[in-house]
Amino acid sequence: MAVALLLGSALVVRPLLATDYTSNSFILRDPVIVVEGGRATSTSFEYFSSTSQTDIGESTSTTFIQRAGFLYFPVVTSPVVTATAGNAQVALTWTAASASLGWTVSGYEVGQSTTSGGTYSYTNVGAVTSSTQSGLTNGTAYYFVVRGLDAFSNAIATSTEATGTPAATPTPTPTPTPGGGTGGGASLPRPAAGTISASGTAYPGALVQLLKDGQFTVTTIAATDGTFTLRLANLTPATYRFIISATDSDGRRSDPMTVAATVTANTTTTIVGILLAPTIGTDKVEVRRGEAVVVSGQSAPGANVAILGDGPGDAEFFATQAAGADGRYRYEVDTGQLVLGGYRVRSRATVDGVNSPLNRGERFTVGERTVITPPQRSCDGPADFNHDCRVNIIDFSILVYWFYRPNPLSSVDLSSDGRVDLTDFSILIYHWTG
């Protein structure tokens, strides 16, 4: 987006930012937020403005198409659905969809079908993140999707499909008392356990890990198409918060994704549609203005990776790149178009209409010198329990799990006194990176 200023006989094209442009004889206030079109003149300048730059519009020719206005590029994440089957019902929970750049998620609707892939019958459930579909037939597989709705009740994001098969709750079988004999009393029934199955997409060959109650309990290697399935059995019926993350082939860790799920007895609770945010890195922590900064990482193979940067004031940039067959993406930021100062660059992936969350990103500075990003440091420092080169809320959660529990792992007993107490939390805070 740009404005053209005719100064004397020179035509100057400047990038369009929400800032003032001035000379000795005029001031142009915040052109990016002015929507009126027209022409203004004085003895030393002439200014033309067009509503097509900030309002939505489209121009085409045989060789290009231009879509003007930020409303062409709204973003929304897709819900991640968990299905838990019960007696004549399936309980659904899902992560909240988040939207920006012109979209707002005002509610959800649940689609139900007895055929995989639909056709679905939709019910508006309002601005909630759970719903129980009742009156179902035991032994019949049901398929569900959840759609996020905008303020006009238009569907703007659809989850991947989750399935559940209702079944009657079995009667627990008593467990015999060990030792036998004729004088033994009645024994208590053994608590029935449930199973969790989580599937989604990370990066080809990535190490995918699931964290429950402060411990990594299940790991797997993603397939060449980035897909993975994590299965954890023998869980006591309860509601859990699972944290799923992945490490790409360059040793970079993804942002963790947290999913809540309720586990019931003798039932497999399925979590589907997980799309982890891409990993990201930059080749420079500081760059001389005019030189390029390379942004790279790994995502699902063939994913459409959006790269978003923001900096001082209203400075920003946006680009999209297609990830290769190995999930790698790469983009060169032209810093010649950026003002001096600090920037954060983030990325997200889109696969088959499903958007991942934005990752936490990386930072670099546009300045007067170039400083190459140092090699990745070791991730074995104190308090970095999950080895992601950071000490943050995940490590804090792991320490909370072990708080005053007997026989803690030596790796979490930071004070080496045989227990996890406030002393260990003080050591963790000292090493905190956020």
C-alpha cells in the first residue's frame, strides 16, 4: 500500500503507514486511516487519495489481481474438538477459536452425522466450548464438527471431524481378595480406567510429546506427512489438561498446545484436529538496515505459512510462503523498507482450511550493524525441565506437580534435599526466562 506525492516535479512514492507526512508547507495526517478519496493542492504539492487502499476492493487484469483493504486477510483459528462417548450420548469439548483483522467469533454450532464426512445437521449452541449430544443410539458411530460463527452467524472456521460411539455403562466386576480362603470379606471393585487418544499434525519426523500432570508421559515420531497419534491408557476418570509439543529436525521446539479433556471409565476419549504452530527462527538478532533477515522454520508439508511482523509504531509486514515436502519454509525480510527499531516476527500454518495458533515468534532489531544469531544453546540448564531452552510456565507446572510429593525426580529437586518445596521454586524463579 502506498501514497504518491507530487513535490515540485518529483514524484515520491512512500509506504502507507498510520503516521504523519510533513514538509515545509503541508502535513498529511495518518493517511492509512483516512478513507475519503479526492485531490488537494497548494503552491508546492499535489495529493491524490483513493478509498481503494483502505476499503475492501478488487482490481484484476490478465496478469495480476489486487485485493485492497485488510478485510481480505482476516484470520481465525479452528476449534480442536474432543469427543467422549457415554450412555446414549457423546460429550464434546473444544478449544476456543480466536480471530483478528476484521473477524470476531460470537458463537459456535455443532454438526452431527452418522456418516464420516457428513452431511451434517447443525445446531447453534451459543458462545460455549462444550456441548453434550444426547438421545443417541448405543453402538452407532456418530461424527461431529464444530464451526465458529462471526457476528452475523456466518461460519468462519470449521474443526476437523471427531467421532464417538455411545455405549451402555458396564457394571464393574468385583476383584477377588488376594490370598483366597473361606474367611475373607467382600473386596472392593477395581476402579475402571479410561484412555485418551490425541491425533493431529506437526512436522515430518518431529518428536511429539504429551505432558500430563507435570510429566512427559507419551512420545512418538511424526510420520513423513507430519501426522501423529498419541495414546495414553489406564487413566483414572477425571478431567485433565494435556500439553502437546514437538521438536523439529533442527532441534527447535514448537509452542505448546494445551487441550482439556474428560476421561471416563472404559471409554477412549479422542482429541482430533490438532495443528501445532510452526517452529520459527531468524538468522540475525540485529541487522543493518537494507540487509535481509531470513525467517525460517518447519511446519506441516505443503502448509500455507503466514509470516507476520510488527515493530515500532505501526510498522509491520506480512507475507505467505508454502512449506516444502519436508515442512520447511523460508522468507527473506527486506529491512530497507523498515524503520529502525525492534521487531517481532511470528508465523502460523493453514492446512485444508484449518489454522494453527500463532507461535510466540522471534525478535530482531533493525539498526546500524549486523549480528548473526548464535548457535542454539544447550537446553540442559537448571529448571528447564522440558528442555525447550526456556524456563517458563510449563516448567513451573511441572514443579507444582511434584510439590511435597514423595520421591521426586532428581531433575526437579533443584536444591537436592529430597523434596520439592519453596526453595526449589526460588531457584526456578532465579532462572526464569518467560
